[in-house]
Amino acid sequence: MTILDKIVAHKKIEVAARKEIVSLADLQARPLFDKEPVSAKAWIASPNKSGIIAEFKRQSPSKGLINGTAKVSDVAEGYFKAGVSAMSVLTDQEFFGGTVDDLLAARSVSPVPIIRKDFIVDEYQIVEAKSIGADFILLIASCLTPEESKKYAEVARNLGMQILLEVHNQEELEAHVCDKMDLIGVNNRNLKTFEVSIENSKILAELIPNEFVKVSESGISNIENIKELKKYGYKGFLIGENFMKTNNPSKAAKEFISQL
């Protein structure tokens, strides 16, 4: 069993337990459920913005503890002032140390598009994402059947949210892409081995239809990476550990973006 298999198995149990505590009606009654989502596609593709999707991530299965002291509201406000195009907030607690409260805290201080980064395995999580102020969601092809990814994308669209579909190879891309998606993210990290290479983004670039905003995820640590990936049509660049591993993620983001 891979780490991804373990995460998905645990996530299904976790979601089933949450359903018993908070109903869909309860989620839909929350104030943020009626908030109009911000267009991540517009912000990330805008030539006047950085294209950086900065992440708040405390830990990961591959790296262990990344940052145990950063306060999410401080980081979110700092990322906004630094000029990010969007923010990614990990809400998985068991493996990444995040919670839905982290996204709520980020939402309270930042107007940028926020993605709920989690392992979506149930429609409930999409409704929950809307109820905590997320503007777009992540669908990971490796975790879903093509039918599930398309069904979940439609659920998100019906709630006014956009969708970032994450793929790792040509097979996933061809099987899961559909007109309900908004952004296509190529994960440079192999979720089975956790090895990273931006060559994966280059390989898949020409296979992504032009109507989708291209996003490169993981392993982006310097300006040269971004300059190179822009040649392949990428508009978005998800950066997590590079900022979070520092004592001041906001400052690190500001210095990075100032060089673009």
C-alpha cells in the first residue's frame, strides 16, 4: 500500500465521521456558503499578476515537519501583500497537519482566490469547501476514477467554484479532463515515490488543451524554473515548501515575487 492509498483510505473514514457530526444542511447554513467565489482562473492567468499559488503547509508525509510555528492568518495576509495570485491551504490533518479552520483563518484576512487542498473523495467535502470560503478545489486524478472526477467537478461548478485537476501523466490527463475543469495542474512529484522533477510539466504541456490554465506543481524552487516553464505555456506555479521551510514564509514569498 502506497502513502497515497493510506491517505485515501483514511480520508474516507474521516469524511464518514464528519458527516455524522455536521450535516449538509448545516454546511449550507454557514455564512460563507453564500459568498461569491473569486475566479482563480482569472487571477492566475492575468498578465498583471505573479501566477504564484503560495501554500500554507505545516508538514508532509515525505518531509515531516516543515514549519511548526507559522500562524496561518499572518502568512495569508503576508502572501496577499507579497502579490500572490492565489493561496493553497492544506486542510488534511492526519498527514499534513492542516484543518478547515486554517482555511477559515486565511479567508478572514485575504481576498485572493483560495484553494482547499485536500484529497477529495466525497461530494460532502466540496460542499464543506464552499462553506469555509474556498474559491476552488483540487481534484487529484490519482485518487479518483474518471467518472468521479467529472461528477465532483460538476458539483463544484454548480456551487460556483472552479476546479484544479491535478495529473501526473498522459494517461490521467486524457482520462480525467473535461469541460467542467478550469485549471490543469501537472504535479512534478510522483505520489508513489515522492521524487520530484519539473521535466514532468514540460512533457505534458503540449497535451493540455489551451482552454485550460496550466499550473505546474511541486519542485519549483527558483526563478529560473518559472522562466523555463512559462515557455511551455504555464501561467500558474504552486509553491509550498520553498516558502514554508523558512522562518518567515511571507517575506520569502515577497522576495521571490519581486524577482519575477
